[in-house]
Amino acid sequence: MGLNGLMSVIGLGINRSFLFNFMIYPTLKEVEAADREQLGRWYRGLQSPGWAYLNKSNFNEKLTEETEIMDLIVMRFKEAGMFTPELSKQIGWEGRV
């Protein structure tokens, strides 16, 4: 999306933070080393796999790569016990980056 398209989207009332406030996918090695809090941040804050690559030539490659990463995040976070009320409150919803 070019600058004009972006300005159009912003002009439609979409929150700017939605457009620019997103996490970058970690590597598999980072996921393997992450603690429960970090796993929870990724679980809650990452966009759906492939989202950042829609309409790009490497979409299928990135979709496969990010799906593998997200699957590992979900598996490890489930093994760690998922969210507790305390962890959920600690991570919050604002400023997920």
C-alpha cells in the first residue's frame, strides 16, 4: 500500500496504532528459549501467520514459516499452563509490542 492508500485508510478512522503497532515474528530458536511471559506476549500480540505478507510474492513461504513458529508458541504456551489472571493482567492489551 502506498502513502496515498495509507492516508485513505487512516482517513477512514482506523486507529494508527493498529497499522504500525505490531510484533515481528520471533525465530524458532527464540521461541524455544522463551519464558512463559514472553510466550504469552507473542500468543496475544502476534498477527496471524502471513498477515504482513498479503499480496506479496513471498506470501506462501512466509505463511509456512510463521505458521510453524506460531504452532510452536501455542504448543509451548499450553505446556506452560497458558494464561493465569495475573499473567493476563501483567501482559495487558495495550502496547503489545
